[in-house]
Amino acid sequence: MELKTRKRLSILILVIGMPIYVIVAVSLMNWLDGRFGRQPIWIELLIYVGLGVLWALPFKRVFSGVGKG
């Protein structure tokens, strides 16, 4: 994939895909709170960190080298 295409795709992912993913992640946490009750803060932190890393894994190849000149 060309650098120009990767740059455009990465901007699209960050501007449109990231807010959608944040909404889905927060909705998931709200569902977990409703279903199982409030979890300890360290479990919530682990879930949020896991979800924060999980979104980037499918797009690793798109984002690689985008910041280079």
C-alpha cells in the first residue's frame, strides 16, 4: 500500500473509527456494570487498557511508517 493511501486511511480511522470504538467500549463497560455490578477499579483499568490496545492491533500495518517523511 502506498504511503499516501496509508496516510489517508489512518486519518479516516482516527477521525471516524476511533470515536465509534470509544462509544462501543464505554457501552460495553456500562453493560458490564449493569449486568455484574460495579467492578473494582483495577479490573476496570485492566479492561480499559486491554480495549485501548485491542483497537490498534488490526490497523498496525496501516499506521506503520505514516509519521516518517
